[in-house]
Amino acid sequence: MDIKAKIEELTEKIKNDKDLLTKFQNDPISAVESLLGVDLPNDQIEGIVEGIKAKIKLDDLGDVLGGLGGLFGKK
């Protein structure tokens, strides 16, 4: 399994589903396990959870920075 590709896939699913995003925010391990369809030991899934959290933060930061371009006359 390509972990990086799986993190990308799961991140998109989570970001595009408000209910799933709420579940991820409240119980990220359970949310990821439900998406994967397997029950793994928490220590194995924590790396994936951290990768998803980092990806969501980077994407959100990109959205914020992209919006700042309008402040300086760029579109």
C-alpha cells in the first residue's frame, strides 16, 4: 500500500464530507478505520492520522494564502 497516496485519498474524502470531517475531528482513529474498513492497532494508524491532519492544515493554509492575493490586486 502506498501510504502517501492513501493519505491523499483519505484527506480528500474527509474534507469533502462535513459529517466525516466532524467525526475525524472528534475521533480521528475511528474515522480513519471506518474509511479503511479495517480495525488496526492505534499505534499503526496514528501515522496515517497525523499525515491527514498535516495535509488538511497545508491545504487550509494554501486556501488562506491564495485568498490574500486579492488584497494586493492579484487574482
